[in-house]
Amino acid sequence: MNEICKGNPNPRLNTKTKLGRVMKLTSIPLFVFTTGVYASVHSPNMRIKSDIMIIEKPSIVSTPQQNTRQITGTVIDATGMPIIGANVMVKGTTNGTITDIDGKFTLEVAKDAILQVSYIGYMNQEILVGNKLVLSISLQEDTQKLDEVVVIGYGTMKKSDITGAISSVSEEKIARQAVANVSTALQGLATGVSVTSSSGSPGSAATIRIRGVGTVNDAEPLFVVDGMPVTDINYLNTSDIQSMEVLKDASASAIYGSRGANGVILITTKKGAAGKTTVTLDAYWGMNKILNNLDLMSGPEWYDYQEQLNTVRSVPINLALVNRNVSTNWMDEITHTAFMHNYSVGISGGKENDYKFNLGLNYINQDGTIKKSNYERFSVRQSTEKTVLKDHLVVGTNASIARSTDASISERNSSNVYDSDYGVVSNALRLAPVTPAKNADGSYGYSPYIDYYNPLASIMYRDNQREKLAFIGNMYGEWQIIKGLKFKSSFGAEIRRVDNKTFSPVYEVSSSQKNLESSLSKSQTKGHYYTFENTLSYEKTFAEKHSISALVGYTNEWGKQETLSVNARDLIGESDNLHYIDATLDKNKTTASNSATEYGLMSYLGRLHYDYNNKYLITATFRRDGSSKFSSKNRWGNFPRSL
């Protein structure tokens, strides 16, 4: 019917207000209960620990308003220079401020307040205010963080030498995320990076935006895994990742040219280390359940309310068409408790100045909270490195193979566009509770007043299956010609195949929710992408104060993607062994399409970084791209940047 709120015209002011059945759902908060068992084997010893984690909505502690007083202070470094933009917070509250251009701040605090002072590159400090009204706070440099080496485009650099905007996400932060894919694991771990879920299906990839939307077309960032650009990163397992770097501004991402316009995400997978062979086991089990569901009207409540509305309607509805005592909780009908389990095994080791290796295996199975939705993936990843000539020549390989299958619910219409009229969750919230999920004869119920689809029938009458197979790997060689001068060459391949199948049997729920002929759609997409890169780098320090780092390179990328789609109607039967195009009763009811695209990209690149006495830094970057996607007159573009 229409949007209805009982008792309160603004449902946001009362969380217990009962809502009617016409609304659009943007998200359903879930209560996630995760229990994990983690084991690490360092032959011959084993350590096992078990953790239980309950994720709850954090509460905000209000700032004390009584017995407060105003204090002032200055934040300086070890040399006495003021620190601009340092964070000054009262511990345990949301009360805080930042220092001004002179390093000064003013704050209202209680006498027993504890100040937490922090700034990037410096060690955090806690200060008890006590009776002090004026504070002078000196922060010490965190030399360990400043000397930390992070991955940048086509190389590495000390964090203290970086002139661009880069966020680093450590292995520990990524590994503790109980998620099915890497893109979701990045959520909330890097500033300026928005990670949102575009679908509720298990295993579905998240949408990543770095510093907002940079284009009206494809705003996805560029993904680079172990130095190789890839089309997506969801074949990876979170336990396989050593670190993630997010290049956010033009200075940091300019080395990747136009493809870096939306930002770049650099992923380094785990590598072997010299020493004894180490075996690790990571495993966790969890479940998802809708906990704080919307408090919707019951059947009698809806019926009584419609009786009241009929007194003011110009055309009253006929309530004799429904049973007042039928009370369907549609969300309970389409959802269930979903379980998830994940197992990862890692083996690594090596010998100093000889070889290093790392092997990872992963299996994950995740059910969706919506019935008939599931995600399953098995992957194998390996990394090897061999020292051919000590201090001169190193060769290595990185390779991953992943196979995944998923079953999803219908969220899109026949034009493959998201439509709330086709979404099962949307219809579950809008369909009247007096509509039975199933009738006594086993048929599915429908509303006599409005043509919302029966969401349970939508789930049971549709079969969406997808299978993905991916191989991503590269081989490389690095030759140190003289001290500081290195030449690196690598060749990478990304081979993918995606098979989709959608089957719908003959059924009729209502005049609009029906399928008078069984239908089957199958499609296959194959992609082959290759990368050949050559770089020459040089690092040198002169007179103890002057340091330079230079890089020049040439890259060549090419690939092809082909899609084949076939559709058939009026099949012989509905069983799985008849889900083939040739099982149609009428060959004239089949259609097919086939298309392919090819592309090539050739690039020249260079970067120069100068550091004077660890105080003054400048980085200049240049890239020239030639793409087959443009005409010959507009094929080449230059992308310079300096900072």
C-alpha cells in the first residue's frame, strides 16, 4: 500500500515505531559472531590459540561538562620547532583539537583528564593534566616508522623519503579481517579510501574509491600485485598478503600514467625467508545472522490499520480478499543463519644467499544470509627466489591459481540493471504481512492489491550459478651490474575464465510474476593479459648528505578478452542434467552472441628522487603512454609530475 508509520510521523525518532510495507532497503545491519582457531607450527614446536570475537557497535563516551577548565599548550619536536596539526585528545572521550601554525592549542578539560598527543612520524604521548594550566609537550621522532621501507611504483623507498600521499596497511591488520575477499578487508584501514559493498551476495567484491570519484566512467583504482597490474584482486586470500600500499595523489601515482588517475593499490604477497622451514595454519569459523531486524507490522496490525484508512479513502480496498490472522514475517521467510569457515596453510623457508620459497593454500566456504546464496573458493599461491650469483643475479617467480563458485539471488531486471522491484529484500519489506508465503496447496501466495513479487518464490524459482578460474603469475630476474645499479626484467601473465549459468523453470505466482516457458542462459568470458617490464635503477649517496635515486623503464602490455553468450527457451525438463542449450524443444528459440576486444599499451617511464641531509626532498616523475584504444593521431600521452 503506501508508506505507513504508526504513532510517530518521523520514524527516525523512535526505533520501535512499526513500519508499513512500502520502503526501500539500503542495508541491513548484521550481528557477526566469529570464532577462530589459529595455529603456527615452527618445527618442531607448535603454538595454538583460540579467540572469540563479538563485533558490536561502539558507544560514544560523552565529554564531561562539569568541573572543567581551559588549558593551553604547545607541541614541539626535539629541536624545539612547533608541530603543526598534531592531534590532542582527552583520553576516553571525543573531546579534542589540533595544534595551529605555531604548534599551540586550547582545550576545555577536567582536572583528572589525560591528554593523548599524536602526530605522524612521532611517538604518541599521554600527559596527566593535574593542576597545570599551561603545557609544553615535546614529541620524539619514531625512527623505526620513519626508516620503514614501503612499496612504491616500480620500487621501494623509506617512508621518511616519500613526497606523495601513501597509506600503508600492515599484514596484521589485514589478516584479522574475517572476510571472503581482499577488497572488503581494506574497509576502514586506510584514510581517504572508501570501501562500500555493492551487493549483499557472499563473496561479492566491494567498490573501492580513493579520494572520491575521479571520473564519470570507470573510477576503479589500478591494482598491482607483486609489481604486475591485474584486473581485480579477489582471487587473493587475506592470509597471503604481506602489505598493501595505497597511492592516493598525483605525485605518488604518476609513475603509472593515466591508469593511476583514480589511485593505485599495491599489494605485496608473502615471500620466503632464510632459516628453518615454517608451517602455519590459520582457521576460523563464523556465522552471520540478522539480529536487529526492522520491526514491521504483523498481519492483524496491518489489517486493523487498513480498516482505519478505509474510512478516509475515496475508494476503500476490499479486505475480504485477505485473512486477518495470516501474519507472514517475510524477512524470516527468505533468510537463515549463515555459516562461514576458512582454512589457510602456509609453508615458507630458505637458505641464506641461496634460495627462498613460500607456499600458501586456502579454502573458504561462506553461506549468505539470504537462502540459496553461497560462495566457495580454493586457491594455491607460490613464491620462489633463487640467488644465481651472490650479490649480482637473482631470479624468482610468483604464481596464484584460484577457482571459485558462487550462487546469488536476483537483484537485477532483464536489462541487467539493479531494480528494487526485482530485489528479494526490497519486496520482502514491502509485501503485506497478510500475504501468505505459501498457500495450503503448496503454491506461492501473492498480494491481491499490488503486484509486488513474492520474494520466497523469486529465490526458489531462479538458479544463478557462476564459476571463476584464474591464473596470475610472473617471473623475473634482477642483475646488480655494479653497486647501486640494478637491471630488472619481468614477464607476467593473467589468464581468467568466467562461466555463468541462469535457469528459470515454468511457474506462475501472479499475473506479473510468472515464466510460461523454461529458460536457460549460459555465458563464458575468457581473458588473456600479458605484461613485459624492464627497469634500470640507481641509488647513490654523495658526501654523506646528498642522496639520489633514479629509475628508467620500458613496459609493454597486451591482452584479449572474448565473450560467448547463448540463450534457450522451452527446455525438455527442469532437472540439472538437462541444463544444456541442446535440450530445447524448439531450436528456433535459441539465440547466441560472440564478441572480443584486444588492446595494447606501450610505456616509457622515469623517476628521480633527491634527498639533501634527510631534510629537503624532491621527486620528479615522467611517463609516456601509447594505447591502442585511441586513434593513431591521439595514441600517445605524457604524464609529468614533480614535488
